[in-house]
Amino acid sequence: MSVAVKLLILFLILAAVAIGIFLVVAVSTRRPPQDQHEVARRGYTIRGWWFTSLLAFFVAMFATSIPFFPYLAGATALQPALKVPVIAMQYAFIMPTHFPVNKAIIFEVTSRDVNHGFGIYNPQGHLVAQVQAMPDYTNYLRVIFHQPGIYTARCLEYCGPGHALMEKTFVVGAK
Ligand SMILES: [Cu+2]
């Protein structure tokens, strides 16, 4: 079947649908006009049901999803944190190399020279937290390490020819 024939068939189908709609509208206007108050009353009834069902739906969704909200994580934010200064520079991080497990740590990250990134990779090599290291400015990065092991901090901002070598490993857990 050629494209022209397909287009013709499509046009005829759409035309038939349009004519059908016109016919339905034309026939419906032949009925005696309905009382406006009756129409409005029905509309308000439908709207009332719609509102009630939406309300019930959202209340149910809220009730079932609220246990997944990170409120507990927020509560642990109130526990005292270990403050750890991190100084980034071309091409190293000056920072401690040992950290406790399951304790809140706030990395106070700054830079001695240019902009760097401070990205923390877990023992599986997944990025778990990151922040910019900026000169004359301190960024605070709050982390809790739940998993002991050897972590790696890597620069995530191109900072010069030695950027790719800029990393530091540190241990989380027992010494
Ligand atoms: Cu870098």
C-alpha cells in the first residue's frame, strides 16, 4: 500500500470520527434543556466525591510512605560529631588516616591553592560523599561510615596536571 493511500485512509477515519462527534452533539441538543441548578448540583456531587477520593488517596499514600522518610537520619544529625579538618592542595589531601565506624564525622574541607574536589569512595569503590574544596572557604561534609574498611578520597575537580594522582586512602574501623 502506498503512502498516499495510507494517508487517505487515515484522513477518512479521522473525518468519520469528526462527523460522528458532530452528529452526537447535534442529536444531544434536541433534548429539552436541563435545569441549570440540577446540572450544577450533579457537578458539585461529582466534585465532592472526587475531592474525598483524592483526599483519601493522599492520606493513605502519606501514611504508608512516611516510615521511609529520612527523619531518623535527621535525628542522628543531633548527635555530637567528630570534626576533622581536610586541606586539599596540589596534589594531596592533608587529613587524618583513621576514622571510627558509626560515628558522625564532619569534614571541614578547604583548599590551600586552587579549587579541588573531595570525594570519598567506599571499599567497593562507590562514591559515598563529596564536596568542593575551595581556597579561603570551608565546606562542611557530614558523613557516618557504617562499613569498616579502606576508603579513598579523590579529587573530583580538575586542578592541574597532577590531578589524576590526587588521592588519599584512609582506614575506617579498628586500627
Ligand atoms: Cu584535582
